[in-house]
Amino acid sequence: NAGVTQTPKFQVLKTGQSMTLQCAQDMNHEYMSWYRQDPGMGLRLIHYSVGAGITDQGEVPNGYNVSRSTTEDFPLRLLSAAPSQTSVYFCASSYLIRGRGYTFGSGTRLTVV
Amino acid sequence: GQNIDQPTEMTATEGAIVQINCTYQTSGFNGLFWYQQHAGEAPTFLSYNVLDGLEEKGRFSSFLSRSKGYSYLLLKELQMKDSASYLCAVRERTGNYGGSQGNLIFGKGTKLSVKP
């Protein structure tokens, strides 16, 4: 039982490059979300999904796209990376009904130069 | 909108008790969570309150007053390994999607340093 798996763990991009951060969970969780964590800012919600085919924006969605084609996967895409997107990114998932237990992935540390 | 406040840093002594406060203003309140995060690691779940009162789990307790928009996390018998950031998060109902789940909105975290 792997829980929430994020890849890669570390990534360096050049400004303007694109990439996809992967998030997969094997707990059959309906709800999945992406956060970024910056020093002094706490965790901020980027996008979330309540099931396959349903996504919505969080607090800081600009510059990021998501899709949810399966229950298990919730990739985060950076179309044109900017230095302001240098951050640690966390994916989290939970059941939609059970009320507790958001499980976090181990994070992706992204640097945009 | 939402606003969640907690102290930026706290220092305590090994073996002592420390209380970390969290105040919040939010719409659609649907529960309050405390997470622990060691440097360079992911947040891990500590406690959950949805009704007023105290929830106890070993050395950790969490209290909620919904009318005051206030919670605290109480750590007893502090150990060096308790040095970490403690994150207060409020769950808000997620649009019209139904269910009891929702988005977690986090405070900026309290960095606790435990000294010998």
C-alpha cells in the first residue's frame, strides 16, 4: 500500500520550460489536491478535484493546469515555468465522505532558474 | 474569505508543556485539523476537531471553540523529536459537490523548538 506517490522528488527547470508533476494514490480516494509551500507563506491550495473529470481552482491557480482522467492520478502541469514557481509542491488526497484523514505525498522540490 | 492566525515561532523545554494557539475566520467551517511537519518532510496528521471541546490522543490534545473561532494544540512531556512546525488548518465545504469533505486552508505554521 504505497499511499500518495509524488514524482519527481527534485527538479530544476529553466524559465519557460514546461513539465508535469505526477501524483498517484492507491487508496481509492475521491478527493485530490495540490498545494505549494513557500517560506513564510504556509501551504496554499493550487487546484483540487472531487473525482474523475471534476477539477476546480484553489487560492493560487495561475500558471498551473490539472486534469483528472482517473481516480488514481492527478497531475499538475506547469506550461511555462517562471522563477516565482520555485517552491515545494505537495499532493494530498482523502475520501469525500469519511470526514478525516488527508494523506500527503512526500513532495516535489522545484527550482526554476 | 478566510484568515487563520498562529504564532510564527515558539520555544519550550524538554519535558515541559506547550500550547499552540490558532484563531480563524472562515465561511463554511467543516472541521479543524492540526498537522506536524518536520523540516524537509510532508505534513503528518495529528488531530481533528469538528465539535467544541477537547480531543486527546496520547501526549497531544486539541481543543476547539467554534463560537470563538479558536483552537489550540497542547503538547505534553515535550521531547526533542517534537521540534517541528505545527500547522493549523480549517476545512471548508467544497462548492456544491456534496459530501463532508472539503478543502484544507492552512495557517502559516508555528515552528516549535524544544531545548534540553
